[in-house]
Amino acid sequence: MEDWLRLINSDGGLSANDLQSLNDAGFVVIPNLIAPDRLARLSAAYDAAFADTSSIDVRVGKTTTRVHDFVNRGSEFDELYICQPLLKACCHTIGESFKLSSMFGRTLRPNAQAQGLHIDFKRDEERFPLVSFIWMVDEFCRDNGATQFLPGSHTWSEVSHELTNDQLAEYGHSTVTACGPAGSVIIFNGSVLHEHSANTTDAPRRSVQGAFIPRSAQAGTDFSTPMGPDTLARISPLAKYVLAI
Ligand SMILES: O=C(O)CCC(=O)C(=O)O
């Protein structure tokens, strides 16, 4: 197991500046990691997963629609949870053996309001090192709901679970919007305050999201149970390590 960590750590994947941003701001955007032909296939597979209305794994929220278990939705998504920048960020931020906790498709619906700043922990949950990620299936820009962050908030000794706009103004903080072309990934610390902004366009904003946690922590999804035989047959030993199966 430690061999995987050594291997991941020995490869590049994130520059010193990227790692610094992850430390200081709590997030980093790595642009254009998915080549256009691969992105076209991924986009089609994403739409197919969302069109499958027989799925019991669809959750319709106030502003977004999620389809769970993207590890088992096709080979197009296999690379998303083992790409080197993401794994490097896990080594750096988690600093011990880690595993994927969840990976799902999430569409921000057209004309949806902003979400509200929050962290990726439940209100009374004890926090631990958590690396979240958002793959941009569409371009993320200011008017279609790009994710916003409150830089550095993961380092506050008292991190609020949520922060209202009034509190934001009162404390004199301002958010930074994480824009990027389709095929980019946002990697962030689960303790940094973030939200999706308002989607003021008539088009959905598609993404694949998930999180990595220490290997000893309770995963959102136990991948050994719902693992499809096709997935198991095609994924790499590295993927199996990351899924803890
Ligand atoms: O979809 C987004 O832009 C951010 C959503 C998110 O990270 C969350 O709800 O925790």
C-alpha cells in the first residue's frame, strides 16, 4: 500500500505553485486536463447516465441534480479518479494512505440561484483532511454558476460550517470564482468555504464531483459492494488501490 503512495508522490502532476495554492488559498484549478476527443466521449456518457431515468441513484436537489456512482457508469470516467494531479494533491493534503469516498455527476440546472457558502462536512462532524474535486464537463464561467471559494478559510481556527452574504460583507471577505474551460479540474480542501454561484444562463452546467479521504475514515460509498463486474474487469491495480477494493 505504501508503495502506491511512494509511486504517486515520485511523479509530477502538480507544480510547486499549484501545491502552494492548495495550501494557502485552499483550492487550485488545473486547466485542460482532458483532451477534446476524450471530452466529447465523456460528455456523451454523462448525458446517457442522466437520461437513464430507471436509475435509483438520481437525487434532485434545490438547484442541482445528481446521479451517483460514476465509478460504475462507463470507462469514460475511469481516469477521473486516478489522474496524477488529483492523487498528488491527496498525498500532499491528506499525507497518509487515502481512498476515494464518492464520485457522482452533478448538473447545475439553468437559471438556478447561488448555493450559499459551506464546507464539505456535516455541522457536528469532526473534520479530517479531505480533498474534493470538480471536473468541468462544461466550461465554468461567471454567468453559468462557476464554483466560488473564500480563499484561506480552511485555515481559520474557527471555520463556520456556512457563511451568509451578510457575514461575508461584515467581515470584509470576498470570494474568488474558479473559472476554466471544459476538461479542467478544481481540486480543493474540503474545509474551505465554497459554493456554486448563480447560473443565470438557459443552459445546464455539468460536472463530475467527488472526494478523497484518509483510508481509515468512513467512505460515502463502499465501492466493494456496488462494483459492477465490467468495471472490475477493466480498471487498473492503481484504481483498485484508490477504491480500496
Ligand atoms: O457545484 C459546485 O460548483 C460546488 C458544489 C459543491 O462543491 C458542494 O455542494 O459541496
